[in-house]
Amino acid sequence: MSSTRVFGALFAFSVGVLSSCTSSIIEQTVAPEAVAVSVGSGKDGASLQAFQSFIVGDAADVTRTTSGGTVLMGGGTDVDEAFRWMITKSGGGDFVILRAAGTDAYNSYVYTTLGGVNSCETIIIGSRADANDPAVETKIRNAEAVFIAGGDQANYVNFWEGTRVEDALNYLINTKKVPVGGTSAGCAIQGKNYFSAVNGTITTDQALANPYNSLLTIGRNNFLNNSFLDNTITDTHFNNPDRRGRLMTFMARLSKDYGIQPKGIGVDEQTAVCIDQNGSARVYGIGTAFFLRQRTTTTTPETCVSGTSLDWYRSKQAVSVYKITGSSSGAGPFSVSTWSGSGGSSQFYYVDRGTLGVSY
């Protein structure tokens, strides 16, 4: 798969010169796709703000029978099977890619390489004004599947949270019931709890050394509203060991700050967790998915305070972990409703005065 799709959000691109006085849709051809720039007014009163839209296939909206689902992809090369899973659930309707910056490289991948959809449209939503444009909201609400690309999740939080984009995504998840997923940063915002990265990213060493480090910023119940990911926080690129201790720290903060029994899902690169409308997950790809939960309601962190290293020992069984290695046919299943599964293996994570440990 082309790495352009994965890292495209890092590159700027131009679609021509836009007059500051125009109020119409401007189109120009970028073979074989059309590029549209729309200007509209948002619900916050913003006007004359442009978003960028690239479409391939039939531009006319269609109505298809869909079924809900969630895709949590861990980054790196995209998992074809997960996209095919979404296309099936979309009923072959209109597939929309969302990102804050980047290119339209997903369009040819979804529409031509994988096929089976009426159209594929990439929408670049790079500001709150873009995210409050009624035309953007309509495009998302009309979709039969939505996939959020990688990039910087702080942009998604800063630009989309509390806007028409948020409203449209939650409409798709909870009312229209269509598959919604994302990779890397697009996966990181899927949980009802999420690492926002609005102050920058954080490493495991930084998180474990001080769970209240200013870089450790967590949003809760104020963005995407997916009931299957209640009390759950996700992390990606999980084959990098540096991600594991920080996910434990995210969960420790949720336990300490909100008094919940937190859950976490960590996903390796080239791996996807696909959760169907009944809460049954299958793992696709070549890596592993990790399903974490504070072992009991009482196995809370021993020490989780500002300026002191995290201590979450609990006899080396603080957090239960169920690991499932992916396959092309979908390994598992794992129920996110009952937090139990088959086809994998169990272990425990714990933190001993700032050092992550694993026990069996």
C-alpha cells in the first residue's frame, strides 16, 4: 500500500487561487478526480471560509442499507481487510475520508483498488470554520462510511470538537448506524476518553515519572460518542514498547480522576480492530491488539499524584490484558460489551514505582 496515504497529512498541497470575495463552489480538474472548494457560513457565524474536497466516482448522493461498526487501526500500512469490512457494512454507498491536512491518496485506494463503493471523497477540514460549514456537515451525514486518516490528533480535537463535524460523526455512529473508523491519530480520538495531545505528545518515561505531566492531556465524554468505547481509551503504534507504559498511565489517571474501572485498547501497526454493531471485535492484519482493563474495581493505583512516579502494583496484577494476533480472516472474537474473548492469550500489566512490568 502506498505510504503516501499514511504520511500524507504531513504535506501541504495547493488547489489553486481562491478569491476572498467568492461565495460559489469552485471546481478544477486533477485527473482523474475533481477538486472542489466550498465557501459557506458556519453555525458560529463564520463566513467566507474554505474547505477542500476531492471526489472520485458518482458525485450524486445515494441511499444504501448500512450497519454500524467501528475500526481502530494502529497506523503504518493500511489493512485492506478492515477497509473491505467497512465497504461491506456501507452497502456500497459513499465512502468519506476525513483529515485536517494532506492529500486525496485514499480516494484511488478505496474506489479503484478495493472498489465496491458509489464514490470516495476526501474532505480536508483544517479549521473550526471549516468544521462548522453546513456543507461539510451535509457531506458527512450523507456518507455510508467514514474513515479518519492519521496525522495529529490535536488538530482533530482543536478543529472538530464541539462543531458540526462532531455532530455529524455522532449522528452516523448513533442514528444512521454506519461504519466509522480511523488510523493512528484517527484511531486515538475514537474512545469516549482520549489522549488529546493538545500540549504535544508524551513518552512512556515522561508519563510514568509524573502522571500529571502537563503533556498528559485527556479528554472525556466531550467528542465522539460511541457506547462500545465507554470508559475506554485507545493508543496506536503499540508494537513500539514506548506506547505501553503511557497507556497504563492514561488508565491510571482515569481511575484516579473519575473513579471508573478504565479500559484500554492498544493496536499494533498494520493491524485493525473491527467492532461490529453487536460489540463483537475481530482483529485483522499482521500485528496484535491488546485489550486492557483495570482488573477489579478495587485494584486502583497505589500512587497516582502530581510530581511522583506512578505506582500501580497490586501484586503484579493491576491491569488484565488480553492479546489477539490478527489474521486476514479476522482473529478473535473479543466482546467489548463483556470484555472477554477467545483466540488470544492473557497477561497482566503493572507499574512498580515508575517501571512497567508484565506478569502471567
